[in-house]
Amino acid sequence: MGGEILIISDKHITRMDENQELLSHEETRRVLHELRVYQTELEVQNVELRMAQVHLDTARARYFDLYDLAPVGYCTLSKGLVVEANLTAATLLGATRSAFSRQPPFSRFILEEDQCIYYRSIEQLSTAGEQQACELRMVREDKTSFWVRLEIVATQDADGKRVRRVVFSDITERKNADEKIHALSQSLMQAQEKERYLISCELHDSIAQNLSALKINNDLIYNDIPMIFPDLREKLTASSRLILQTIVAVRSLAYDLRLPGLEEFGLLKALEIYCEEASEKGNVKFDFQSSGMFAIDLDRNMEIHIYRLIQEGMNNILKHAESDSATILLLGSSPNIILHIRDNGRGFDVKAQELLSAATKRMGIRGMQERVNMIHGSMAIKSQPMKGTQISIKIPL
Ligand SMILES: Nc1ncnc2c1ncn2[C@@H]1O[C@H](COP(=O)(O)OP(=O)(O)OP(=O)(O)O)[C@@H](O)[C@H]1O
Ligand SMILES: [Mg+2]
């Protein structure tokens, strides 16, 4: 059987039969030259391949560092299923990487009670199209839960398929700290209410009583001494008037400090009476309206918060609004309570006031905002010069 010699050059492969005549000297030299050229090219390609390999290794290490070891969990979802997850996501969820090869639904890792938060964000993502963020609890493989901040964005993968990318980070420590601050604020508020009650008792039982005694004594002097100098009588009468004004102010302060009527009548009736009395005392007619509140069972702390918010809103109307009427609207609209405090007075520049309040030591609106934060609510103030003010507060139940 005759063998074959393969001669490979850059342009062609030549098969040469052994039986063929030997190559001429010239042809041999040409083939050898071509072979050398080919060898050199192969060596160059080899070096390039090795360099490409090194680059690939570096890129892979970088990808591992950036993607897998990122300080946040990172998942790619297709139709709600996890098609890719980085190492941090697996670690945070106490799962192995292989657990994701079965493409589990992402919702499986979200605590049942918090799934509505996740689906709401997905819905908003579909309608608004913008990146969505929320805070919820996820569950590890061992069924323990932890708090995360979750960000979701809709995008396309390398093949143009619509996917969602989810980034999440553990915020349990912050949440625990928030809860501690919240509990502390609640106890602080309770202590403050107790303190206010004691001050109110002291004002009413001691200071107001002493002032009354002082007024009686004062009245006696100019009533019982007939031959009193007219200018002295005038001064004593003026003093009596001043003492009376002070008694009224002290009594009213003591009354306000106590959350009038709350213990005896409950929140709604107490607020109704409070508004009626404020309307009688001042120049503003306060109209209190409520709806849907009977179905809501509020604890005492929440009642105190609502009462104090309304008190400060009303005090501001009396002090600053120059309004002849105002409305307090309390709506039970599950899962929230909505409170509107509205006047038709002179209004004010809310932004400018915010900047000023720290310097001028004005505490009312800042205190309201802090109170609202304490109960995880939100507050918005709309006000325009000469068009009145509306404070809207949303309190989650
Ligand atoms: N209903 C309102 N109408 C008009 N201006 C208002 C009204 N509520 C607040 N303001 C303006 O906002 C400012 C800040 O109110 P805030 O309650 O913080 O402080 P304050 O009432 O002046 O003092 P404090 O409440 O500390 O005794 C007021 O000084 C006033 O200029
Ligand atoms: Mg005020």
C-alpha cells in the first residue's frame, strides 16, 4: 500500500503520493520555507492564545470578585424564577449555589406575611417602569427570617430576553436598632405624658388656688377699706384683673396638659368637646368630623399621639392663622388613619419655615413630624399665603 505525505502550507494542503516523483530541489526549498513561515505563525498564535487565556482568567477572577463576592445579594429573575444568583445571595439565604440550579421562584425566599410588599413593588415596577425599593423579611433555608432592603429593576439579558434584577442587603441590625429607638421613644412619650399630668396637677391644685387666694385678698383690700386713695384703688383693681387673667391662663394650661376628656369619654368624644370648647373660647370655629373610626381599636398610646397632633395643629391655627374657621377631619381608612387639619387663614411659606425653625427654636411642627415618625406615619403640609394651610397625616395601623 502506498503511503501519503501531507504538506501543509498557509494556502493549501498538498497530498503527495509516495509513488510520485521526488520534489525538485527548488520546490523542496519553497515548501520548507512555507513550513517555517507556518511554524512562526503558529508560535505567534500560541502566544496570543496564552495571553487571551491569562486575560480570561483575570476577567473571571474580576467577575467572581465583583459579582459573586459583591457585598449585596444579586439575583436575575425570569418570570419570577431565579435564573442566576451570586454567592452572596446564596450565603444570605443560607442556601448552596446548586439550590438555584433548579430555578426556584424568588417569592419562596420571602416571608409569607411580607409577600404583599414584594408583589406591590413588582406591580409598581410594571406600571411605573422605574426601579423599585422596599423593605421586607426574607427566609433562609433553615426557616429563620431576616430584614432586607430590596431593589428591583426591569432590564434585558444578553439575548434580549426581559428579566428582572434584584439586589438585596441585610438590614436586620438597623431594623433592630430602629425598634429599640421606637420602644425608647414610646417610653419617653409615656414619661412625658406622666410629667405633664403632674405639672397639670401642680398648676391646678397649687398655683391656680394660690392665685385665687391672692385675688380674694387683693379684692378685700379695696372693698373693705372705704377711704382708699383713688389711684391706689385703680392699681389694686388692675392687679385683680391681671391675677384673674393669670388664673384663666394657668387653668387653661393645666387643662391642655392633661389631654382633657380622653380618660372619661374616649378619643372621639374628647376631641369633639375639645373643639367645641376651643371654638367658644377663641375666635376660630373648629369643626370636628370623623368617619370610620368606630371600627378601629386604638391603643392608648396611639390615642395620645392623635390628640397631641390635633392639639398642636389647633394651637397653631389659634396663634398664627388669623382664620375664622377650621376643620379637623379624622378618617379610619384601613390600613391607615388619615388626619387633616385645615384652616382658611393667612398661610405661610412651609419651605422657608423649615429652614428657620431650627434657628428660631420653634418646636411645634418639628414635634409633630417627630411624633408622626415615631408611629411610622407620614406628614405633608400644604400652605399658600392667604389661601390657608392643610396638614395631612397618614398613620398606618
Ligand atoms: N396654621 C398656620 N397658619 C399660618 N402660619 C402657621 C400655621 N402653622 C404654623 N405656622 C407658621 O409656622 C411657624 C412654625 O410653627 P411651629 O408650631 O413650629 O412654631 P410656633 O407655633 O411658632 O412655636 P411653638 O409651637 O414652638 O410654640 C409659626 O411660627 C407660623 O409662622
Ligand atoms: Mg406651634
